[in-house]
Amino acid sequence: MSDTTTLRKFKRERFIGRYLANPAVRLLDRIGVRSALLAELETTGAKTGAPRRVPVTVSIDDEGAWVICQHGPRAGWARNIAADPRVRLRHGDIWRTGTAAFVPDDDVVARARTFAGGRFSKPATAWATKALETDPISVRITFTSS
């Protein structure tokens, strides 16, 4: 993909996420409709220092969580993590604190396949990751408390 095409795709995806998808996910969350694949990631704004929250697709294990940053360093929450890697992650009703780190050598497509285990959800998750990405990078969040 050319730089111009990638930038156009990023701007389109950012618009859809910011004004349609993320508000819809937040609304569903507020009324109690949640998915095991979704969590709320809280970072500290790189410029403002204010808490910033974004819904993310997540795979949680005993020591932490994996998240895929679809737009790599262009994403606002990626810039926030680069400035301050301390994060909070809410999965269901539980908030956990942790430290986020980019894992550039991780295979993003293979990682996306591990997020869902169902016959239909596994390929759907991998397809959605591929469809939405512009410069994906895996992010590992290591929990510092439960």
C-alpha cells in the first residue's frame, strides 16, 4: 500500500472509530452489553496529562494482556503509551493497572488469531484485524496489580 493510500485509510478508520464504532461500544458497555474480546484501555494523554479511554480488542492471560494497535504509532493511544507506558485496563467490571510495551517483532496476524477461539469468531477477528489495520503493532500489557 502506498503512503498516500495508507494515510487515507488511516483517516477513514480514525473517523469511523472516533465518531461511530467507539461511541457505539461505549453505549453498549454502559447498558451492560459486553464482550469477552473487548476491554477499555486507559492511558495518560501525552500532551494533556488527562486520562484517555478507548475500547480495544484484547486477549488476557494470567500475567497480562495482548492488544493490537491497528494504526501503530499514528494512533493516539499509541502516542500516549510511548510518552507514559503506565496504563489501566478494564475487562468486565475489573480494572487492572499495568505497563504497556510495543512488541514490533510479534506476528500481528498470528496474534489476532489467538484473540478468539470459536469456529466463526476466530476467522472473523483475523479478517477484521486485516481489514482495519494500516501499520499494526502488538502491545503487551504486563499487569502490576489485579
